[in-house]
Amino acid sequence: MQKLSADFYIREEVDLIAKELLGKLLVVKSGNQIYTARIVETEAYAGVIDAASHAYKNKRTQRTETMYMKGGTAYVYFCYGMHYLFNVVTNQQDIPHAVLIRAVEPLFEVPQQFKKSKRLPGSGPALVTKLLGFDKSHDGISLLKNDLYIADDGYAPVSIAVSPRIGVDYAGNAAKWLYRFFIEGHPYLSPHVYNKNAVKII
């Protein structure tokens, strides 16, 4: 298992990075515990030109400032006053690209409390953060260190598909961008991942 280097994150093509994050391992250390989960669904957000992005038209606020950090930084924000979402900042500093981690497959023994839900643990962006214990303290953490990082264990998805993002109807033409990537047929995908606009690319 090899931790991803800075070069992976600082590239310009946020959609390519979102695609290539599929199958990678998200590793979170909490106390003496290490939690590892495989990334199976992502969404790309292209910063100032993307009407679905928090940084659209170069909007800089206390919350979005993390997006302007150098690629390889965790962007964690509170959504709808209900739950945290985990994103990976990409590109160079001051170019606010990010990839939302929408779903993961846990590769550890899941605590009993997560088995009571009808949904599989990790099968949605809010479930990712609940399962792995993300909160605001993870915002701005470098993914190049040892407490939170993404690694490659050589796994290669057999089939990847892409579709428009979910929940961004307000974003005009940007709502139609094919910026949502997922491992086709994976059981841990978030709901509604398949739609008439999904396209198989591998």
C-alpha cells in the first residue's frame, strides 16, 4: 500500500482526479484505531467556473478558505446543519478545486450501531463521515501525513461509469456536467447512482 503523493493532487484536471480516486484506500487514524475504506463513488467540483461549487465566482468565506489551500488537503464542512461531508482539495494553491467522497466500502469490522440502518455503512456522503468519524477538526488537515491519507494498494476497478452530479439542479448548465464517478455495480454506492444519463467509460 503506497500513500498518494502531492503530485497526484496538484494536477489541473479535477474530473480525472475524481475518476482516479475510485478504488483507492481512505485511511483514518483515531487514537489506537486505524480505519480503512475503499473509495467507490466521487464527485468533482471545478471551483470558480463551476456553479455547483462553494467557490463559484471566487467566493471566499471562512468555510471555503480551505478549498484555496494546496491540493492534498482535507476539506470538511457541515451540511444542512445535519452532517459533515469530506472532500479532497486538488490543484495548486488558490485554485479551489475539490472532490467529494460520496461513498466508500469499509474494510474493517463495522461497529454494531452502523449495522442497524437499512443503508450499508459508507453508502452516501454523510454516511462516509459518520462511519469514519469525520468532524470539523479534520478540515484543513494535510493528506500527506499519517493521521488521514489516501493510498493505492493496486486495486483497479473493472468498470467505471460517470453521470451528472446529484442535488445540484440550481447550478444551471453545470448541473449537466459528467462529474460524478462510480464503480459500476458496487453494492456500497449511494442511492440513485444509476440514471438515464450515466455513461460507462471503462
